[in-house]
Amino acid sequence: MNEHLTVKSFGPVKDLDIMFKKVTLFIGDQGTGKSCVAKLFSMFKWLEKVLSQKKYKLSYFEQYNRFKTKLCAYHSIESFIDENSYIKFEGNLYDFLYENGVFSVIDKSQDINGISKIMYIPAERSIVSVAENKSKLLKELPASSETFSDEFVNAKKFFQSGYNLPFEGLRFEYDSLNDTGWIHGADYKVRLINASSGIQSSLPMCIVSEYLSVKISDKEEVKLSKEEKDKLEKRVAEIMQNEELSNSIKDMMIRQLSYANRYNRLINIVEEPELNLFPRSQMEVLKSLISNNASSDENMLVFTTHSPYSLAIINTMIMGAKAYANANDEQKSQIEAILPLKYQIKKEDIAAYRLASSDAVYCQTVINPKTGLISKNELDSASDDIMRVFNSLYQYYAKALTK
Amino acid sequence: MPRLLQNNDLPTAITNLRLCTALRNCGAIGVADAFDKSSVEHLYVYDDQDLGYTDWNDIEPDFVSKCFMVTNPSNNTIVLLPLDGRILTGNSIIAGGVCDGMLLTEKEMCLIEFKTNVTSSNYQTIIQRANKAIEQLWHTFDGIIKPKCNNNDRNVDHLLSVDFHIVFDKDLEITTANSELMDLQIQFVEDYKYQLYFDNEKRFQ
């Protein structure tokens, strides 16, 4: 949390300098780089994780252009690198810098306090709902989408007794025998592959987010390969047998090893949670994501959006936290009845940025510093444009009627 | 009411319609004493809560979100007629509704109803108030001004173009791309053949 990202000249991302908070959102026109920024964040958090787990040496990604061919390629953003590209990510454990074609890692020698489970949920997620048994199709997708698809399979199996979608009273059930998903409504049942686009888009997002947040809350251990287990056992033995280390130092080192193999936070990165959804359902889905995010203090949620409803909903959640903070005990319980704590967002926990290729300033915060709420922005100005066109046409129509 | 111009001569826009005669004895004060005029490029018309009737200024006020903004690029003489509470009062006159004010030039008549005291952005409240404003605007024009001008051999439709405006507080952001308000605009023009707007501004020719 409170990580700092600076990017210049990287594909659609012109010039950006931002902080990531517990909830961070990006708005802007198509092609302005929202997803690109989200992918960079996902990439650096993953890199931070694997380096802290000692799965790779620090120098591994500094060599042989692996920053481009492995890290950026995972999210299919490697073609965005040009000779002027500058990227700096200041994380909690490492600083990463890409400049003049060279990638470098600086270890900040901070204590590890757990491992992040990072999930990138792409806009094209509905494909996993319709790709039952079509593993070949999924193999054509970027690597990040394959990872999401794998977690969707895990989530379906995890919710064996069924999963309640956050809207319209719908329930998802997975027939593991036939590898078939079903959506149950009040008086109907439909196969997931035949369900509406909104359900196909939101189910994978919601079920994976909830599955992972439960895993984090349960402090699930990272699954290790046999080789990794052997390495870990060997390392533990080395520490315990080292007579030069005091018992307290041994304890601390073992604890660090433990933290490095136990998930304690979900970094959930979602493209357009509102996709294909009616506004009321957008609200329920966003509440679900915020609630999952709140299930652990260390969780983070990053999302991109085109929806003015998303902004209004987030503002409502910030308003809830502001009201709660200023309330007495009786008022607090009344506020919680309107908006439970798990849906409230403290103003210090939110960052919101607008990206605009055509503006003089490419990246601006849209949080009003006085109120802490998201202020008027480009999404609302689109309404003004719509009304201008409407009124122009209206004038012509009126003149025709009065002839 | 503060005056923007000290010259009290009746402007042509009023004399063309014979408004002083047409609206004589309709209210607490006659047209000749109530009107104000200006030819500046930008004007801010608002519902003055202290005065109790419509007023204007040529300087942008703090409460600009509640103003009806006028652009006058040709510097024509624009006349402000505060109707509700000034020129049109009395139960028999206002039965059926009266709107807040009128802006008048030699070629255009613009009737305005302010609903800037609405603080709720509740959807149903806004539509309800918009419908009420339409009643007030239409009755003022079709029930009072037009027939009284006709009685003085002045056909408003032949002399001027007429449009109608409903003003909500822009800070509520309720009049942006609202499909039901668009529908009210369409209903108004199809029923009455005049234009109705919710965009808090007008550019005079």
C-alpha cells in the first residue's frame, strides 16, 4: 500500500506519477492507458512477491532483457517499450527502475510480513464462462488471462455447495462431474454458457474475488513444488544448525521464511467491473468487491471504469465512512444499518485518477482534497455533450413542428 | 431592485408588444416601474430570495450554479420583467400558475421558472418540480401574456420567437443527460409547439 509509480512514454501512458492506496481507480477514455497502468502494477507486485520468496535472484530480471520478454510479455505490453520509456515503481520491499533500456532492482532490506496473492481480472473475462472444455481456446489468450482462468476453475471447485451472485438473487452451481456451470434464478435454471452477458462477465470476477479473499482470511499457505519444499526444508535446517545465531535471531529468520510462504493479502486488479451490467447490479458487484477488499487490512483493490455509477457508488462509500467517523454510538448503528462498515471507504484509503491523452495534463487526481470525494470529471462532462447534441437536434425538430 | 441602467425610457421591446397596457392592473407594480434593461454581453438572472422576485446582475455571483446565464454577443437591449411577485400577482391572475420572470428583446421572448430551491436530487422530486414549472410557464404565456397582448392587437407569435426555461441548481447535477427531462422537452414541443430547455443558459441572437 502507498506504493509509488512513475511512468513516462510507455505505450498510451504518457506521463504519470501516482500512489496506490487500499482502493485505487482509474477513469478515462478508451486507449488512454488505464489497463496498461493496472497491468504494470500487477507485474511489479508479482515481481516483489517472487523476489521476496527467493524464487529468483535479484539479478535474474535485470539480465537478457527479461523485463521486456518475460515481465511485460506476461501482460502483452512488451511492445509499449520505446527508447524514451521510463518506469519507476517504489514498493514496500523493492524499488524497480526501467530507464534507458536497462532494468534494475534495489532491495530495500525490509522485513517481509506476508505474501501477496495477485489477481488480474481482465475485461475479456466472460470468455472463461463460455469456454467450458475448450482449453485450446484459452491457450490463445495472454498468459494473465490463463492465470485468471485457472483461478476460476479453483473457485468453482471451492464453492461446492454453490455461490450466490451479489445481484438478482442468482446462484451459481458447478457440476464438477460434467464440468458444467449452472445459473439458478427464482424459477429457472440455465447453463452458464447460455446465460446473459452480464452474468458471464460478472460471475468469474465475483467468484474468484470472493474465493481468494476467503483464502487470504484463512491465511492459506503458498503451494510449493517439491523442489521448493526441499529448498525450504534445507534452509530451515541451515538456520537451526547455525550455532553462531542466537535463538531469537533463529526465531526471526524462521518467521520470515514462514511469512514468505503464507498469503496475507489479496491484490485484486479488475478491469471494468461494470461490464454488461445494469446500474443497480453494478452497485451490488462493486459492493461485493469492496467488501472482499475490506476482509483484510492488507488487501488492495485496483480497478478501471467507464461508469459514472461506479464513481457515485464509491462516493457513497466514502460518505458512509465520513458520517461514521463523526457519529456518536447511536448514530453509528444507524449509519451501519444504511451502509455496513465493510462497504465504507475511508478517504485516506482511496485514490482516483483520470487519464486523458488529449489534455495538457495526462494524469490528474479526481479526488476533491477538501471533501475526499470524487469530484466532477470527464464522465459527467460527457452528459453535457449529450445534452448539447440533444438540444441542437431539438431546435430543428421544434422549428419543423412550428412551420 | 437594483438597476443596471439608469435610463428609464421604455425599451422598444416593451412598446412593440404594448406590454404596459396589456398587463396593466395585473400585479402589485406595473411593467413601466418593474422592468430593468441592459445591453451587456453577459448577464446572470436569478431568483432573489430576499427581494422575493427575479433579479439579475452583470457580475458573476457566488451562487452562479443557481443562475440563468445570458449571453448577448450583439449587445442587444435585453429587458428583464420580474413576473411572480411583481407584475403578475393577485389570485385571479395567478390561478393556474405564474412563472418567475421574462427576458425580452425586440425579437425574442424567454420565460423562466426557477426551481433552484430544490435541494434534493431525488429523481421523482425533480420530475415533479419540472412538471409544476411547465404548468407555471405555460399558463403565464398562454393564459396571461399571449391573450392580453392579443387583446391589444399584438400577436406575440408573429412578432417574436418564444422559448421556455426551467432552472435547477447546477450543483445538483440533475439536468445532465436525463432521459425523462428530455422526454418532457419533447412532450412540450409536440403539445405546444414551443421549445423548453433545462440547461440554465441562453444565447440571444
